[in-house]
Amino acid sequence: YELDFWGRISSLDEQALQQLNASRAAKNIQTNTVVSQIALSWYGWVKETQQLKLFAHQQQRLKNALKVVEGRYMRGKVIASDIWQQEQLLESLNSDIIISETRRDVYRQQLGLWLGTNKLDEDLIAIPEGNYQIPKISQATEKVSSLALQQRPDVMQAYALLQAASAGMHVAETNRYPRFTLSASYQSLSNTPEKILTNWAASFVAGLTMPLFDGGNLEAEVRRNEARVEEELANYQQVLLQAMQEIEEGLLNERQ
């Protein structure tokens, strides 16, 4: 047993705990990513599907209008440029249809990717019958509290890594100090089976170990861990700034 005079054992425990917290936060990051990408892909699929229905109605109206203009041209009531203008509107809409179909297929491919399947079941992506509407936001979010910012998994991961690096630096510092250890053992002194559980001898030993010459390795390890703490601190600050920027951008987009 090592007597934890300098807090080395407790720092190792803290380091392991913070590394566990960082791993849990990383798992939550991946979970949020999968959930959000599935939602975005689904609503993108719905949007493009609904938009293609709208384009189909517009396309039919333009075709009907083109027939009317052609009839008026045959009767000499309009000029050829009127026909060309109507044909240009129709071709422009056809281009929009191609772009929308491409986006719809991309959303479908992304949805299959995040659901982990090569072939999507048609029932899974079937849009309800009738005039289906994407749910509307009744009221835009005005602001997000700093407490909610701290609950973001990427912020929690960066903070846990910073705490783990800080504990690791303390471990490196205490490695330069002497260590006090205690050991105890029990040994049977009996030579006969019937007395093997009754005749015992106990020994207790205390030890002191400390580094005498290490070529500066321990000191260099301390400096390395100090640099690691500075690195994780800078990373934590960067994650905070990026999180705030993403929140502000999200609030602005939602208000607009």
C-alpha cells in the first residue's frame, strides 16, 4: 500500500475519472450527430418531395399557357417572342425540377447512410397522405443561457480533457517526491495439515523510495504535462468560442 502524502493516488483517480467523462461526452457528441443528421435528411426529403409536387402543378400551368400563346400566335394576335418567353419560363422550371430531384435523391441517400442501410424501406420514408406540412416553429428562441452552453457535449468533453491534463500534471510533479509504502504478509508455520489454519506468522514492512538520478526525465515530464495543460486550456477556449458562434448563428437563422 502506498501512503498518499502528496496526493498522487487521488490525482490518478481524478485523471481516470475525467478521461471517462471525456469518453462519455464523445459518445454523446456522436449520438447527437446521428440524431440531427437523420432529422435533417428526413425533413430535407419531405421538403423536396413537396416542392416537386408544386413544380409539377406549375409545369402543367406553363404548358397550358404555352398552348394558349401558340394558338394566339397562329391567329396573328401575338408575336413569336411571346412564345419564346413562355418556352423559356418552362425550360427554367424544368431546370428547377432537375435540381430538386437531385437534392431529394441526395437526402434519401444521406438518410440511408445515417440509418445504416443500403436500401430504404418505402414505408419508412412514405409521406402521410393529404396536405402534409412540416411542423412550424410557433415562437423563435430568443436566447440560450450559459448553463445550456456548458451542457453541450463538446464543451463538456473539452472541459473533462482539461481537468484530466491538470490531474496528470500533478501526478508528474508528485513522481519527483519520495514514496512511502507499507506491505504486510501472513505465512503459515505449521507442517501438519490439521494446524495449517491455526499457526500463522505476520510480517509488516515499511518502505521509502525516491528517485536519485534520472537524467532530468521527471522534470521534463513535468514540463510536458504543463504544456499539455496549456494546450487543453486553449482547446477548451476554442471550443467555447465555436459553440457560442454556432448558437448565435442558429438563433439568427431561426429568427429569420
